[in-house]
Amino acid sequence: MTTDYSGSGDPARSLQLLWRDTRHPTRGPRPGLSVDKVVAAAVELADAEGLAALSMRRVADRLGVGTMSLYTYVPGKAELLDLMLDTVLAEEARPDGAGGWRAGLELRAREDWALFHRHPWILQITPGRSLLGPNETDLFEATLRVVDGIGLSGTEMVLVVNLVADYTRGVADTAVGAAQAERRTGMSDEEWWKAREPLFDRYFDPDRFPTVTRVAASGAFEQPIGEGQYTVAWARESFEFGLGRLLDGIEAFVATRPAGPAGPDGV
Amino acid sequence: MTTDYSGSGDPARSLQLLWRDTRHPTRGPRPGLSVDKVVAAAVELADAEGLAALSMRRVADRLGVGTMSLYTYVPGKAELLDLMLDTVLAEEARPDGAGGWRAGLELRAREDWALFHRHPWILQITPGRSLLGPNETDLFEATLRVVDGIGLSGTEMVLVVNLVADYTRGVADTAVGAAQAERRTGMSDEEWWKAREPLFDRYFDPDRFPTVTRVAASGAFEQPIGEGQYTVAWARESFEFGLGRLLDGIEAFVATRPAGPAGPDGV
DNA sequence: CTACCATACCGTACGGCATACGGAGTTGCA
DNA sequence: TGCAACTCCGTATGCCGTACGGTATGGTAG
């Protein structure tokens, strides 16, 4: 499935919810639920069973209310997804500037990575435009601060911060997808490959794919098989390798700028 | 929506379809359709209206057949998505080694980028395990070849190739999401921001977000507004900037390896 | 030439989904 | 005391993927 997602509803309502600008008018019956409870239930469900299992019915069931009651707290599913996203963003530790910009960006990337693994559904909701939620803004502020005063222009600061975030999203998308394949298909990686290898060999022509053949023969695809978690370990190494290269590249770029406390107005 | 996706069906059948290993038994009535026609119709529909609009019913309508007739050609929607993906992969130009590894990886990244824009739905189907389809394998072969013989081990070759692909996927996910937001919400970026700015200002506290405030004041968020396509232009610059940094980082890494035609068996 | 039967085609039905609509019950204030 | 504002939610509509089983087609075996 795909989520046709957000931004369509009433902006004022969405922002109010995101920033929890909700004073309860004292008139009617006391609400039995709250936005936070609905969001928490939805996050739990999505974590446990995936975004595909996240339906308004299931969330309502989990809260012990009728489906339509949710619509008292949340305008619709799209907005609920927005709220879920900004909510889990609060879980990330913020870089604090210790260790310089490189350590700061590393921290941000690793926190993103961990978050994507903890809440894989994040990767399945299309990014679209910015949410303008409090936690997203918070995180952006903290990360911008990390690359502040090292000689970059405002535009360059934004470029660098987004670059690291986008890279992490990309690897995580692949890695999390692979990690979840087992759950989704009810088949371990080993079983999966065992089932396909003999069939694949019928189509795989070494003359057509000589380099793949050679690389495969070198053992590059055989990862250290551990407790069945080997895909995860391999993915993490892959992520760290790429992060290292990326930061090396950024470092070279930063070195070309006039160092010092130039601030975002420079250039 | 989200697509619970693939790998679940019969492997033999999936691989046969992917590699078009389909000889028609001469018995019954002549088939009016073919796998290719079904896939082509599905791709057209997804391109035109997005993955959310891709239903078996709509594909069948487009082909002038009953819904259930599709199941003669394709085991189910998950497998159809697999086929769609491997099919559009054929559109990418393959790097041919001219200009060395850096130019080769650049070409691959730009081809991926273009493909993601041409077929945004690719980004919405969860990667999971490899398809083992012909075009995917082809592309992998061509890209591996580009980093062959420059001193990398087999594992390192795979790391580098995947790194570039993952980076591109990440930026494209963001960029395509933003580019499509207009279509999805029926609202231009300008309208969208106009509707939210005054509301957002009520929550945005400059003391809490000083760096964002300063960077915004420096004009880093005001992109050259052109024909309404400015988001696209900005995204492309952003992609090229990141690609440059990434390849710089990889270049530094390659420089640490013993150059020469070591091949994938080294280290 | 007939009978068989693999295959293509597809109508119907089931259980899921988001959510529009409107009614019933509850509470605080005028 | 009464009504307005509010929560809760049953029902219905129109989507979805696809299981099931029926019918039409047409090459081939006898």
C-alpha cells in the first residue's frame, strides 16, 4: 500500500494539533481520550505490525472505542500519520556541539538510523512538504547549530544538513526493507536464497554478468552468518562505511571555506 | 496506503515471469493479453495517477478486460509490482566505463535520479530483498564494472556501488515527494506556504530556534522562484551538491587503495 | 469427426478499508 | 430549566485484493 498523504486538510487544524494547541472547551461530556493517546496507540500498532496493519478500526479497537470516535480527536488518517511522525522525532537525542561538526553530524545520522529501525513505518510515509511540527523544527535547529560558524553560508548549512539526512534515509530504506523482509515473508534470508538459487542459476549467465560472477566468487556476498541477524550487522557496517565517506567529502568541502565564526550570512 | 510486498509468492513462478520464461501451451483459447501488456498498462497508470490509483480493477479497465482476467497473466498485485520495477529499470542507460569510475558512478546516479522522477512510484514500493530480475542484474553488472580494477576488494566494490545508489534513493525520496506534493494536494508551494506562514509564526519562537531564524533571515530558504518548477531546480542542485561531496569522499578512499588491476579478489 | 480437457475469461462474493452523515447521550452555563 | 456544545458511534457508501467456480474456446488424441 501507499499512503496518500497529508497537507490536504485544514492547515490551521493540522498545525494546532502538531503543536498541541488544544484547549478543551468546557461544554460537553468529558473526553475519554486525547490526541496523545490516539497517537501513542497508533505508533504502538505501527511498530508492532507495520504500517499496512494500521487502520482506524485497529487503532480504535486498541483504545476500546468505536472507530468513528477517533475522528473527534484527529481529522483523518493522513493527519494522524503526520502526528505520529513528529511525535517519534522527539525520541532522537540532539547533537550538542561536543566534538565539532563532524561528531555532531555523525550523531544525528546514527540517531536517524536508529529511529528508522525502531519505527520502520516512517520510511513508508511519503515525505512531501515539511510538517512544520515542533520536534521536526527542534531537530533541524539542533543540527543546523552543529554546522554553524564553520565558514558555511546559510544555504550551504542547509545543503550539508539535508545531505546527511537524505543519505541516511536512503540506506535505511534499503536496510530496513531487507531487515523486515523476514517478518513480511515469513522466510529467513537463508531459506529465501535456498529457494531461489537453483532457479536463478537457470537464468543467470556468467558470460552476460562476468563481473557479478567474479565478485560473487570472491565471497563478497557471503556475510558472516551469525544469529540470523547477519543482514542487520552487514547493513550497519555498510551504513557506517558510507557515512565515513560522505563526511570525508564534506570535510574536504568545509576545508575550502574560510574557517571561523562567519555565521550563516557569509557568502 | 502501503504495499505489503512481494517475495511471498511462488519463487519459481516469480522468476519465470521476471525473465519472461513463458512458453504458451498450445491448448486452449488464444490469450488476448500478455504479461508485457499488463505490466505496460500498470506502469502507465502508476505514472499518470500514482501508486495509490493503481488497482487491479483500474489496470483491467485500461486493458478492456475483466478484473479477474489479469490473474491469468500475473499471480497477484505484489508480483505485478515486481515486474513493473524490473521493467522500468531497463530504461536506464548503462555506464560504459568512459571517463573512469567517477564519471561512471555519476552517470548511474543521474540515471537513477531521472528514473525516480519519471516513475515516482518506485520509491513507494519497499525494497525488501533483491528481485533477481534481468534488468536489475544487468544494471548491477554494469555499475560493478565501473569500479572494477581500481584497487578495491569485491566487498568494497559492492559497498561503493550500493552507497551511491542508496544516497540517490534518499535524496530522490525527499525531492520527488516535494515535487509531487503539488499534485497530491492541489496546492502550489507558494499557496501552501502562504496558508501556513501566519499560523506557523504563532508557534515559531525565535528564541527557541535562533539558528533556524538566522538562516532563514539569510535567505537560504528563498529559492529562485521560476515557473513554479523552482522546487525541482533546487532539488537537482541539492542532489548534485551531495553527489559531488560523496564522490569526493569515495575518491579519497580509492586513493588509499593500491591502484591497478587488482580485481575483486584483492584484500 | 468427435470428444476431451487445458486454458482464457470473468461474475459474484467476502472481508477489509476510510470516512460522510446523522442521531443519541452528556455536561456546563445562561 | 433548557439549550448549546460536545463526545461517542451505528450505519452506509464506495473503494480495495482476490478466492471460487462457471463457461467459452480451440488444439489434439482417438
